[in-house]
Amino acid sequence: MSRKGDLKRKIAESEREIEELERKRGRSQSALLEAIINAQTPNPTDVEYFKVYTSLIEVERKNMQKLRDELAKL
């Protein structure tokens, strides 16, 4: 397979991974928002999930940008 095709495939996979992580983060985000609206202390587990998924999303976005930069150089 060509290098360009391989990079495009990896970029598409990265985009799908980000979408999936954002969906998962959305669940904890909803729980956090509900706690804030109800003037309650958020569940520590929800806070931790939100932080973890946010970190994973940031890492995946950096990876995707690196792939896009590499593709642009070809």
C-alpha cells in the first residue's frame, strides 16, 4: 500500500477514535453538569473519567495532527 493511502487510513481511524472517546466523555460530562446544576458535589468517579477521556482525546488529536502534517509533506 502506498504511504499516502496508509496515512489517510490512519487519519480516518484517528478521527473515529476521537469521536468514540468524545461520546464516552459525554456521559461523564452529563453527570458532572447535572451535579453542578443541582448544586451537588460531583461523583469523583465521573470527574476521573472526564479527565482521563479528555487526556486521551488530546493525545489522539496530537497524533492525528502529526499524521496530517506528514501527509501534507508528501
